[in-house]
Amino acid sequence: MQKLEVFGAKKLRGQIKISGSKNASLPILASTILSNKKIFLYNLPKVKDIETMLILLESLGSKIKKKKDKIIIDNSKQKKTFASYSLVKTMRAGILVLGPLLAKFGKAKVSSPGGCSIGVRPIDIHLKALSKLGAKFKMSEGYVIASAPKGLKGSKIHFPKISVGATENLIIASCFAKGTTTLSNCAIEPEIEDLVKFLKSMGCNIKWIAKRKLKIIGIKDVKESKYSVMFDRIEAGTYLIAAAITQGNIKIYNIVPKIIKTEIDILRKIGATIKVKKNLVHIIGSKKIIKANIKTAPYPGFPTDLQAQMMVLLCKANKKSLIIEDIFENRFMHAAELNRMGAKIFIKGNKAIVNGNIDFAPAELMATDLRASVSLILAALCAKGRSIINRIYHLDRGYESIEKKLEKVGAKIRRLN
């Protein structure tokens, strides 16, 4: 099993190019099921979750060609409607094939995604919303068996709570539903806007009619499309925090800075100097890190996917900080590993009290999930000495060439077999 070896206490300096967004690519890939034409996708990140989604599409009958700068998907002979547990279990986004399969074929058998280390993966919001489009469901041996023999029909749907996955599934499914669908209380993450832009590039009739409300008029077929996926805002935020925590001097490029305004504003408040240009953010970390109280929230709030990384940074703050995790119920597991490195973090329910003025000590560590694994790298980068991080297969799910990108800005890090 592979590990990462990290030698810390170096200021990071240089430039980092941000890859395409994993969280935008996954629903876009799922939505290509709607098409019988060729789809050309650019800027997909080379990470494990994307590989898994491509394998899932191939298992459904998609023909996929990988070229240097793009992936070509041909669904002209795609007719299968069974998504197996072996593929869906490894990533939350696997359930996103349910909507397009129902919309295109009127039936689907998709494994329920089950649980993961950061919490359960409830799909009741997905199913209740799809049922309002006319779908019927039953559960059998861990699979969702769905049918809509007369096709999906447009409806008015109000999500009981903001859900990124349910919003994505219903947007995709509604594109082929007969008549008009309105979706309200939608998630408005940039990755959802990217999905909408992609679907519109295929000819789908989608329009935002209010901040969290979409109107979708169903169509019968889509056209060929060429589309470049947005940048990964979580990767960008991770490297900005890496610069802040190491008192570094880094330029992050290939991004749209206004999309990560919340993160930039918080990093400025804790003491980092940040200059913003058209597609670039230049950050210089400060010796003095100012405490902050942070609450994760749906976009445009602070993202749960950066909570672990920010916790590491707040361990270096001048005073005690508070983090409230309002998205996932079990997303503080990295705290125990950080405490083994000398942190003083106390967990009370969904709250983490983070004591500042910590000098991290090197240690051998165990990653528990994707974002927890990268938080351990950040802690190791500012610990004086050698740290080993195990279970880095979590890391490979969502960060493209992380050790190579960090090496280019001066980190001493390498992968061990």
C-alpha cells in the first residue's frame, strides 16, 4: 500500500496550476447518458473518482476514448440500465446515473450508495423528487429499482432541504421530462452552474428564474457538444491554505477568483496578504495567524470540503477558534490524528474547539477520508521533521498529482510503495 513521506518546515514558493473540478466533472459525466451523440469533454482531472465514473459509464455501454487533452464519449449504442454496487459504493456521485437512466430509458437499477467515513448517504430526497416526475421505486437487495414506463412528466418540486446531489439528479432527469419542471430550494454551488451550462451546450432548455429556482422545459433529444469543465475550487482553496500555513508565497492560476470569494475573504481576515487578478490569486502567508470562527454551509458559504484544511491552519492561530460543521455529521475524524501531532482540538457534537499557538510534531498518520488526508499533509508541511501518511488512496480520489504540485513549490514530499 502506498504512503506519503513529508519533511516539513519549508516555506512554499512558486506557482500552482489548478486542475479541472472533480465535483463538477462527475455530474457532467453522468448527464452524458442523455446523449446519443458524441461528447467532447476537456479539463477533466486525472483522479480516481473520475476513473471510476468512466468505468461506470462503460459498464452501461458508453464508448470512451481518452486523448491527451480530452475525453470523447459515444453513447450511440448505450442501452444498459444496471449500475452495480462494486462501482457505486466507492463514490457518492454514483447515484447520479439514476436520473439520466430513468429519463432516457424509463427504467434503472442502481445500487444504493450506502455509507462512508464522513457520514451516511441518504437518497430519499432524490427518490421523492423523482417520484414527483412520475417515477416509481422499490428497494431490493441494496438496489434502487426504478421505473417510469410512460416517461417522466414535468412537475413543481420544492426540495425540503438544500442538497447538491438531489439538485443535480433532478436537473438532469427533468431535461427529458415532458412539459415544464420547476425546481425550487436548489443548491447553487458553482459545480451545479457548470452542469447547467453543459446541459445547455447540448441543447437542453434550462433557465434560472430566481436565486434557488430553475425552470426546465423538457426536450426529446440533444446535440453533440464540446465542453471544458470548470476549475476545482476545493483544490484551489487547499493550496491557498497551504501557502498561509507555511508563510509561503504562491500564485494559484487557472481559476476564476470570484467563485472562491468566501475563502479568500476568510484568509485575508486571518492575516494572509492576497492579490486577485483575472485568473490568478497571489497569496503571501503571515507569521501571525488571527483566530476565526467558521461554520460550514451550502454555497456561497464556507465549503465543508475545506473544513479539515482550515482546522489545521487555525491550530497555528494566535487564540482559540471555533468550527461548526453543518453539512456532514461525522467529519471531524482528522482531529484525532492532528492531536497526535500536538494539536489541542476538542470535539463537542458538530463543534470543534481549536486551540491555537500549536507547533506540530512529525508523526506517522492514518488518513480517514479525502479531505482529512490532505489536512494531514498540511500539518506535516509545517512540522519539523519526517511524517508518514498512510491510506493515501483517499487522496488520489480527488487531488491530481498533489505531491508533484507541492514539490514544484518547494515541499519535500514523495510517494512510497
